[in-house]
Amino acid sequence: MKTTQRLADLKRLSTDQLHDELLKLKKEQFNLRFQRATGQLENTNRVREVRRDIARIRTLQRTAAASQA
């Protein structure tokens, strides 16, 4: 349920908003990797969630680009 809701929320965003969200998630992913390397990461599941959200956004971007071509 949670993933379908997240996907529905992402589908409502414009291409610029998707790009901004992607940048935000990539920064978070970098910080999470850094925290994991230093042993400070508490919520290890967040790494997986962020990685999958990035994949969802990239999929939506590719779908939009393919429909425009």
C-alpha cells in the first residue's frame, strides 16, 4: 500500500519537480552511505527505500521522455 501511494504521489509531480526530488534523494543516499560507513546509521531500511524511490523517479522520467519522442 505504501509503495503504491508513493508512486501515485510521484506521478502527480511535474518533470521539474521530479528532477528536484531526484536530486534531494541522491543527496540523502550519499549521506546515508556516509553514515553507514562510519557506523552512525540507525535506520538501515531507509537506504533501500531511497534507492527504490530513485529508481521509481528515473522510470517515470524515462516513460515521460519516451512518450514525447
